[in-house]
Amino acid sequence: MVENEENDEIFLGKDEQNNSKQSKVDETPIDYEQRIDELNDLLEKEKQKSLRLLADYQNLEKQTVDRINAREDKIILNFLTVYEDFVRAKNIYEKEGGNVDNLNSIIKNMESILEHYEVKPIEVEGRKFDPKFHEVVQEIEDNDHEEGTIVKEIAKGYIIRNEIMKYSKVCVSKKIIKE
Amino acid sequence: MAERIIGIDLGTSNSAAAIIQGGKPTIIPSAEGQTAHGKAFPSVVAFPKDGSAMLVGTPAVNQAVTNPENTITKAKRKMGTDHVYKIQGKEYKPQQISAFILQKIKKDAEAFTGDKITKAVITVPAYFDDNQRQATKDAGTIAGLEVARIINEPTAASLAFGLDKAKQDMKILVFDFGGGTLDVTIMEMGGGVFEVQSTSGDTKLGGTDMDQLLMDYVKEEFRKKEGVDLSSDKKAMERLREACEKAKIQLSGVMETDINLPYIHEKTALEVKLTRAKLDSIVTSLVERCKPSIDKALEDAKISASEITKIVLVGGPTRMPIVKKFVTDAIGKEAESGVDPMEAVAFGAAVQAGILAGDVESDIVLLDVTPLTLGIETLGGVREPIIERNTTIPTSKDKTFTTAADSQTAVTINVVQGERPMVADNVSLGSFNLTDIPPAPRGVPQINVKFDIDANGIINVTAKDLGTGKDAKITIESSTKLSDEEVEKLKEDAEKHAEEDKKKKDTVDIKNEAESFIYTTEKLVNQDLKDKISQEQGIKVTDAIKELKEVLSQDVDQIKTKLDALKAILNEITTELYKNATPPPGADQQKDETKSEEKSEPEPEPESKPDEEQSK
């Protein structure tokens, strides 16, 4: 700081009419270095900024696909409730000995739509409970199965594009403890 | 590339995280995908019975029925306490459980951004004390996250709505109605500082109760019409629950909807028409239960509803028109809009994180405040405040104290937090000793006690013997239990017992003053002025001291009377002394002695004012 003041004095002594500090900055080599440093810093900052923006853009691309998929998933979830209602209807009429051929073909058509969107039901029958696919709503005392085996399905679960779309809700076996 | 910081809403029931992308906050999706909780996931941790890997979030909830003893929920309520979870022969502290949740968030964030994430801003309720904040910070550290800042949830919500950008001072009411709890906070915002004025709430009131009421109604309608009770049919109940939830969401946008469930019971279908008016009538009693919390928050902040300038709604149930209308009617103003109330807290945390990381440009530096007054214990169990409640942090303040007894070589610094004047009525955050003080008469050693609070509200207390330069310090560890209810109770107690507390404090103060005066006078009469006072004067003083000592355990008035009597006698002596005396050193001595009169252990030095400067 002291040095700068001295320089100022020297400079002013040479040309008292020109009191602009700017001209001094322009003429001093050390200030060029400073300017280069400043510009390098700025360049680095801008480089980081554009890298960040590029990353943001790539993420946005990925997220746009995710968003479209999410919207599709919602429609499919609604479609699934109707599909399940048809399956329920078929089961009841089948039990009563009614003709369910037409219902079966409607269900098949629906299943091909689901297949197209890579939707698969989660398998539960006789499977061991897995918290990554199933949600337990009740334990049922049962010595016929190994503990933790799914013995009843309460609500169907589905996988879409190899990801969980809806967990299946299940009852699992629990050993009876005799006193 | 400058490191990115994520914002985390570490909730009691659900947690969510967000990050700034392209200048805007974006929710980081949970790896399990969207669930009933939106993009957030349940704050649940489980240790499976078969010894397989620990589960966090929805998978942990999925197995809870089969493994309740090894499934931990609501660990946030135990933060900052000594509670220990004993799981499969191992012990876990609440901050470790929270750390598992944070680890999952870290992993999800890294998968979402493709970057390594090591820094986070975490939100906590406004009423969290320092133990609870420290525990939250510890949880972050355990999870491998450097906690760049801990901010209050209502502050975060206000940031999400951009209220920090308003160039005016305002009073904000944050109405946080979650799945299971209600929190109402009133804050004052001015100059980039959010100051919490009051908090209130109900820990047993939430949106889940609304779903249950709606389900009960639809189930009853079906029973009336078809004569069938669905309660015991699990499959039917599951379908009903899903349909009711869907209908409730739809009714926020439309005036009427149908719940149609074919073959709900054999060949019978459930068909119920539901209008918004009907839904409102079903949940209205629940919504009304929010009123006392709003009233209490206003009352505690000592303001009327009309003085509120902004309303911020947080939590899923506040999307319902009846809830919005209820708050609008209660305050007489429309709430802020434009941000999903379920994501507001995480968004706000991300905005704060963005400001810290330089991703978000902001003119303001967001400051937070200390939730409760911090001080230390002084002679007689009196709390000496060092940092007052609502002081903006980070901050640093100090006061100088002295010893209470001759040749006292150690002092205990007991750090307390609360609003009451007596230590016993506040919460002790921790204590430590400063030893090896050179033996000296009472009142001579100078012990400087400095409180440093960092931006996260974490306290470091240092005591330094100014004579020797020796110091001792403490970083407040999470060791004290102070629940939300207890904090509320502490605040209420402070108001309720104000009069009683004043009396207690006055008694201790006058006793301290009397003891100190006795000590000074005895020293004066027996040593310094021994040869300068008459025998008669000596007897008068000794008698007065004796009388004062006898009433020390009595009430304030008696001590005061005898103390005044002793002071009068001493005044007489010193006045006479100065009349006859010429040399100035005598005058100096008198000044010094007066100074030591005012000291007690550890009591502030009158000359040494606390350093009011705040660090940046």
C-alpha cells in the first residue's frame, strides 16, 4: 500500500496534468500480470459455469424422459384398476359356470397393452416375502409353510420397465408357537 | 467444479431432498420411485430378522408388520436425547438412525446428479434446541455429509416461496400440516434475518386422520345400503383405502367424484358419489382442531391476526381447499402459492444450499437466530445470560467473571439454556472446569468466558484465565433430553413463573451482595484500615457484620435492612476517613474495593463489557 502511494506520487510528479490512475495501470507490467490472472480466473469461472450448464442440460434430458414415463405410469395405474375389475368379473362368472370367453378375450387385449408398456405383475404365489417387492399387511399363523412365505395376496403389485410401480400387498406365514 | 450442496428435509414421518439445477430447486427422487408419499420417502429404518442388509424407506415400512421390534420410526423425536435403540444386540443412538436415512439420501442424490455429494443443508423444527441441532449435525457427519448449514423448517419454507427477496419487513405465519403433526410458526423477516417469534402445534393431528374419517364414511354408506360390513375383508378394505385417497386428491380440483368399486363383496359393487361439500363436512371437525394452535402462536408472538403479512402453507393436507380456506379465514389473508406444499421445505433447503454453493445468486445473506437464551451458572444458582434468545448467528460474545472464594484455584462453567433466571429451571447443556488458577483473594482472578455459535447453532464455550492465559473449552455434546413439549413447557414456565423467579433471583442477588460486602468490609476493617479507624468504629462495624451474617438465611427484606445498616456505618467511616486523608492512593484503593464488591463467582466484571461484535 505504501509502495503504491509512493508510485502514485512519482507518477503525479512526472505529469501532474494527467491524474488518471488508469494510464498508470496500463503502463505498469505488473498490472498486466494482474489482468491476466483476473482474466484467467474469469475464464475458469465461465468454464465451470458452462460445464455445470451442460451437466444440467444432460440431467434435464434424462429427467424429461422420467417425467414422460411418470405421466405414462399414472395412466397405466388407472388402467390397471379397470383391468383388475375385469379379472374379478371373469372369476366370479367362471365360478358360477357362466361363459367367460368374451371376458377372457377382453382381458387378453388388455394384457397385451400392458406388455407393450413393459408392465408385469409381481409374482407372489409360494414366494418368500421380499420387502423390495411386497408389503406385509398381516401375519397368518401357519405351520405348513416356512416362516415368511407369502400365503395370500391382498392387492396385486406391478413392475414397469424393471422398476417397482406398485408394491403387492400380502399376508405372510408365521409359525405357531405351542406352549 | 464447485461442489454442489443438497438441501434435506429430514422429517419425522417422511424425508425429502432437493438440489438446484439450472437455477431452480428440483426434488431428488427416491430410488424406490414414487410412492404414496410423493417423491419423499418414509423416515423408517429396519434391521431384518434374517440378518440381511438394513432397510431404509418404503422397504422398511413394507416389513414392519412382521418385524416391529427391529423397525424404527420417528427417530427425529428422540434426537438430542440419551435414548438408545437396542436392536439385535447392538445399540444405536437416534443420530445414527437419522444417519442411515441421510446416507440413503446421499446415495439417491449421487445417482440423480452423477456427482459425488458430500455437503448438505439440513432443516430442523424451529423449536429444536442446541442438543437437537448438534445431534442433527452429527447425523450428517456420520452419513458422510458435511453439514454446511442447519436451518429452521419454516425459514426454509419461506425461502422456497421467495419471501427473502421481498424488500420489506414482514410477519410470516407458517402453517405446517403434515401426515401426523401440525406445527404453526410465526416469524419476523427483516434485513435477511428470519426471527422466530413463536411456535405451537399439535403432535397428534394430521392428514392421516382425514383419510381414516373418509374411509369410515364410505364404509358406513355401503353398510347402510347393502347391509355388509367390509371391515374384516382385508382385500376390500385395501381397495377402499386406495379409492378414498384418490377421491380426496381429485376433490381438490373438482366439485364431485364417484367411488366405484365393482365386486367389492361377491357380486355387489360399491358406488358412492362424493362431493367436495361432503368431504368438507367429514373433515371439518379435524380442521377446526387447528384453530387453538394458530391462536396460541399469535398470542405467544403478541400480535393479532391482522398483523400477519404472509402465510406459507406446508404439507400435503394444505392442498385441500377446506384447509386453505380455514387458514385464510383465520388470518384474513390468502396464503402464498406457486410451490408444492409437500416439497416446500426441501426446496427451501436447496435454495439455501444453492446460495452457499454459489449456484443461486442472492443479495441477502440468510441469517438464523438462537432459539433460546444461553448463559452460565453463577453464584447461588443464578443464570447469567451471555447470548440472548433470537440473537442472529453466527455470533460470538464474552463476559469476564471472577472467583467467589479466596485462593479458589478452579471454577466450574455450567452452560445453561432457557428463559428462566435460575439455573435449576433451565436446561444444562454441559459443564467443564477451568483449573490451575493461581491462588488469589476472591474477586481478583479474571476469567473470560466466551461463547461462539457457528452458523449451524453449534456452541463452543471457552473459559480463559486472563492472568495466566490458560484456557479450557467445551463443544456442546448431545447429552441432554429436551423434547418439543419440554421446550414449550420451558417457555410457558418462564412466563408463568416470572414473578416467582424474580423473587428467587432477588433473594440470591441480595445474599450474594451481602456476602460480598461482608468480605470486603472485614478485609477493610481488619487489614487496610486497621490503624485508621477508632475502636468504637471497629466495634460498630463488627456488630453490624455479625447481625447481617445472622439474617443471611432469612428473607430479602431482613437481609436488605441489615445490609443497608452495614453500608451506612461503612459510609460514615469512609467519609470521615477521606475528610482527614490527603494522599490519592487511598482514593484508588476505595475504587478497587468497590469493584470487588460487585464481583461474585463467576460474575461479570463491571468494566469488562461483553464483546458485542458478531463474526460474519
